[in-house]
Amino acid sequence: MKHRPISMRHAFDFAWLAFKERFGLFAAVLLTIFTAWVVLEIVVIAGQRFGIVLWVVMHLAFLIFLAGVELGLLQICRAFSEGKVPAFADTFAHLRSGPKFLVAQILYLLMVVIGLLLLVVPGVYLGVRYALFAFCFADGQTNLLRCFQQSALLSKGATTRLLWVLPALLVLNLLGASLLALGLFVTVPLSVLIMTDVYRQLATPPLKVEAPDF
């Protein structure tokens, strides 16, 4: 299956424009995640007498909530790519899918980690091949097996470009985290928006040019 080449200029222009227009929305989403983490720490510290059970339950609840919010963020970015106007309420519109999305994230992480332990190269390959699984999930493919299969299909033919795009975005977010984590309010939305446009470019069939009739 052939794909059009990825235009990173288009992806960055789209991401920067959307980020500038709705910085407040993205900041609110990230503040929601930060607030949830603060609540988690307060509850865990206050409930130390309940031992490991409370710790496990609260962290699991946080991870499920986080997965749901991340899915909401992906949907917000998808809305921008489709010319729609998302609202903050969209952040919580997919919390019910949080548990299943969390399972998908864990499966992806396991594949990459195991691959890295096997001489590194397999982990890099799997990380790139299935890098678009989250966007496939957000696009409505909630069958996990088909979700990963679709990601592999979309990344085929774009592996080389993704191989340098993904590490570049990782470094960008590490730099954001190094600035007292405040930089993440810029780097995280930009990264997700860039990958949203990359996904859209790969998922949109190229226009067919018909030969003229003579």
C-alpha cells in the first residue's frame, strides 16, 4: 500500500496555527491532568494507613482517567484537523473508553520494551510501526488487534520519515520537561497536533488524477 510523502512543513504549520489559536484550551487540558495527579498524591499520602491496596486502587484509577483524558486530547486535535471547533468538555467525552485505551497503551509499551531488550533494533522497529495506534483508536477503530494492524498499514512506506520524526518530538518534550516542566504546556500540544496531521496525511487517500479524454 503506497502513501503520499509526509509533509512536515504542513504538519508544523497546522500544529502551530491551532496551538496559537487555542492555547487556553490545551493549557486547560494539561492543568486537568496535573490537578488529577495532585489529588492522587494527596489521597495516597493521607491514606497511608490503608497500605498497598489504596495505593494500587488510586494509581489504577488515575491511569484510567489519564487515558480517557489523553483520548479526549486526541479527539480535540482531530477536530482541529477536520476544521471543527472543539470545546473543553470534549476532554471528558471519552472517559468510558479510558480502560480500553489504557490496555492499548500498555500493549504498545510492552512491545517496545521487549523489542528494545532484544538488541534494541526490534524495539525501534515496533515503536515506529505501531506509533499511530492511538490515532487509529481515536478515529473509531477500537478493536485493539485491528487498531495495531491499521497502524502498521499506515506506517508502511513512511517508516523512514517516522523514524526521525518520533525521536525529534521526544527530544522536544524532554526539553520542555527540563524547563521546570512548564515547557510541556507548549511541547505536548505541538507534538500531538503534529502527529495528528501526520496521521491525517497518511490516512487520507491520495487524489486520483484521471487521464484526459482525447
